[in-house]
Amino acid sequence: MEFAPQILEYIKTELSETAPDDLQSSDNLLDSGILDSLSIVLLTEFLQTQFNVTVDPDDLTPENFETVDAIVQVVTKG
């Protein structure tokens, strides 16, 4: 299953008013201000519900939410 398109769409439509339409899975979400601590919590809830995974609290690190590619790794691990 391809997770990146769904995650990108959720970020663009639900979490960030500043996310560009051409947001890529390798773009840095933290440095660009697209994600912040609250949006990471909301994104984590989305991931757990949408993909029926459990995100371990130890995985809630900036590195794991820096890009959509990194987020996909968290999802596939869970």
C-alpha cells in the first residue's frame, strides 16, 4: 500500500494552510513550518486511525516527522 499520497493530502488539506500544492514526500516539513508540535499530534492520530497502526511514543521524534518519507517509515514500522 502506498501511504505517501494520503499523508501528503492530509497535510495539505487538514494540517497546514502554508503547504504548497506541489509538496513532495522529501520536502522538510519542520524547517518549512508546515508541521509543528500540535500538527504532529493530529497527524499521529490520523495515521493510527487511517492505517490501523500504533505509533510508539518513542517514535514521536522530530526526525521521524521531518519528511513524508520519514513518516511512511513510521507507518510501515507500526
